[in-house]
Amino acid sequence: MRIRPEALSYLGQPLYRESLWTDGEDAAARTAIETFMQRQTRIDDPTAFAQQANALRTAGAYRLAIAVLTVGLRKWPGDPQLLVERGHTYVNVRDAAAALTDLKSATDLAPQSFDAWYHLGLAQWFERQYADAAGSFDSAATVTPSASSRLAAMTWQYTALRRSQQDDQATDVLARIDWDVDLEGKNLNYQLRARFYQGSLTEEDLLAAVAPGTKSEGSLGFGIGVLHLVNGDEVTARRHLSAAAASEFWPAFGTAAAEMELALMDRMDLPTPEAYGTLGEPLYAALSAFARPPESVLTDLEDTKRSLAANPLDTATVRRHGLLLASGLARYREAEAFLSRHLAQKPSDAAVLCDRGHYHVNMRRFDAAIADLREAMRLAPGMHDIHYHLGLAHWMLGDIDKAVEAFERALDLCESESHQVAYSDWLYLGLRRIGRHADAENVLNPIHEGMHTTGNNHLYLRRILFYKGDISEEELVASLPDSGLAFASLYGLGCWHLVEGDATRARKVFLDVVERGAAWGGFAHIAAESELYRGLL
């Protein structure tokens, strides 16, 4: 199975780590990632967290690097090194808004940090705050003692000033760029770009310096393209920017910048995350495993739109429309906004409140989910769905006692075998987590193979058969495809190992779910993130 994408380009294309590996590097990268996946000893120092994240980033595992840094920031929330590293990584994965938050904090905490100012400038560039970016690059150039780093910062500063139409200031900065310095083994591309901007190298010289499969593809192609762009020659700019954007070395800032310029030229909407994982990962609808083929979902959406036009407050149609947006297309932000508009007109609609609470869980807004679900429970205390989703929200926050209480109530209220299977799975694991082992076994007694399940609840039945010893771990794993919600359901196996006392094996399963699973809206995927965030990473 191919590992899921690390990011989504500004042009809407998935970006994979495998494209970064040359024949001589793939083995080392795989080893670095596998070493992290198998690690049994804890690291408990912010510098060690930063080093681990750097090793993962070097291997192309940007999502795992963000996860490590997010857990580190949970332990040391004001550590500027971790903020800079995560902000840097967010820039690599095209999430400038998240980068901006981290890096503004980092410059406040460490105003003499070149890396903080430099990467803040990049984040501002990708947020199209070009004048602010020029100021941050100026600060970076001012605080660094390194002539090589100053060269890089001032080259970006010049470009940002040109992009913000501050041409007089740009001319002044360009005259002050000193490229004849010790490059310290880096920044050759910026030296070449500075010389090109100053006129001592031709465009042909720059193109001749491009090395396929390296940072230079993006950096030099963007450097040429953006100059033509600000000079008003969009045709030539597009040619160079397209070549830069096509580079397989997608983490390069120049590659990302070329993508963004092309998207802006074509008036494309830049991708926006639907939510952020508990481990800090930006989550996109386009990179989610769909529950159904999108074409059929879109057809059904048109049907619900027509029904809503005739009866806009019909609860069943509203719920169906929200479900198609959320579970069908992973457009959770749109689903939440749609349900909120309905609730503004019909605030006592308990079923819709339950659904919004459900989607808040999908979006990792657990406190908002609890607020909605408690209100729904007040309005309709006999709805088993409300108690189930309330249990899930508490579970994700690590409040297992409250989760168990909610799952017990949901199980008491449900009438179908399918719901009984799903609720029994979560309740069994919860009871084991709080030491009520006999009660947990009693929950499983009525469950047997052949029970009627609907939707994805057959996955819970397979897990319960494993808990009961009716099938082996190997049989459970073999029965779950390497995709979608089925793969995410391996969370139950990891949780079982955890309550059996094998935290190392549990961690490996949870990491597999987060690393390989594309069904990021699924409860099992979210629960795996939560376990790692709370201490198993």
C-alpha cells in the first residue's frame, strides 16, 4: 500500500514522500521512519524532539514530523525551537496560516532568532502578505551573523518588495545584497538568483545551473518566473513557474511559491484544511477516503437541495444533506455551517444538534461537541445516538469514566443489533481501561458471529470476535482492507494491546493507523491520534 500523501499542493495535487527518495536515499529514509515507528524509549527533551522531527522531515515524513513537534509543544508550549520547527514544516506542507501562528509566537519569544524571522517571512509570503514578509526578511538579515543566511533573507526580501510593488525599496535592497560570501555549504541557489537580479548572470546561466530532482529546480525556476511576473510578462513567467512547480522535490520553498503563483494566475481557490488532527496535521477533503464515490454523493446532494427548497426545515432532509457533505465528501466545514443555519431557525432540533456534535468530533472540536450533545440530551434524553457521540467526545479527551457512562446509556437505549455491536465495542474497551474487567466481559457475552450489522458496524463485530478469542489477531488483520474505515478500525487492536499491558505494540498500531490511514474523519483514526497525543508518541 502506498503511504498516504504528505500534503496537498497549491494546485490541488497530492504530494508524496516517495517522490523525494532517490535510489541511494530510499533505504536510509525508510530506515529512519521505521526506527521511529519501532522506538521503545521515550525522549523527554525539547531539543531531542526537534532533532527527531528533523530526521523525519529529512526522510520525507512531514506529517510525522508535525506530530512529534505537536506532542513536544504539548509538553513545552512556549519552546521557540519547537515552534520554529513546526512553523517551518507547516510551510513545507503548504499550510501557511498554521505556520504564521507558530512563527509569530516564535519571534515574540526569540526575537534574535534568524530561523524564526526567516520562516515567518516565508509564511507571510504564502499568505500573500508581501510587505510584511519583506519586513520579516529584513529582520532575519539584521539578526544573523551569517553572511550566507543574510544573502538568502535579502534575496527573498528583494522579491517580496517587488511582489508588493515597492520597487524603490527593492532597488535599494538589491544594491546591498552581497553574494560573494562563504556559502557555508548552502544557499547556492540564492547566490545565483541574486546575481541574476543584479545582472551578472543571464537567464540562460540560471537555467544551465538547474539540477533535476533537487531544490534548484524549484528555487531557480521560481526565481526567474517571479521576476518576469512582476515585470508584467505573464507568458514567460508561466513557462518558468510551470517548470518549477513540476519539480518532484516539492518541499522546496521555490516549488511551493511557483505553485501558488500559477494558482493565483488561474484564479484557483487555494486548498483550505477542513480541520486539524489532534497531532497537528492539516486535514483536507481531497485527501480523505470517501465513504462513497463522489459522483453519487453529488447526485444525492442535488436531490436533497431540491427537497430543501420545498421544505427547508424538514429534519430528515437536513440530516441527509449534512451527512452527504460530511461523511460523503469530507466537507465538514460546510456541513457544520449548514447545520448551524438550520439550528438558528430551529434550535430545539435535537437530532440535528446530535449531528453537529458528531461532526464536531470529526473535526476534533471535542468541547464544542460535548456542548451540542449535552443540549441535545436535555431535549431528547432517549436518543441513543446522542449518548454514543457524547461518549466518543469524552473518549477523545481521555475522560474514559465519562465515556463509559455515556456508552452504557447508549447501549441501554438502542434496539438494533447493529448499534448493540458498535456500542459494545467501545464500552468493552472503556471498561477495560478503567479496570472493570468482569463488567467488560459481560458486555461481550451477547455478541456473536452472524449478528446483523449495517453501515460500517461489521468492523466492530470483527473486533469483538477478536476480543472474545473467536478469531486470531492475524485473522482480524487479514480481514481488514488496507484502506478507509476498515484500516482505521485496527485502532481496536491497538487499544486491546494497551489494556493487555503492551504499550509498545499499541503504539505501533496507533502509528500505523495515523500514518497509513486515509479515513481521517473516522472515529478510530481520531482515537489513534488522541492516544499518541496523550503520551504514546
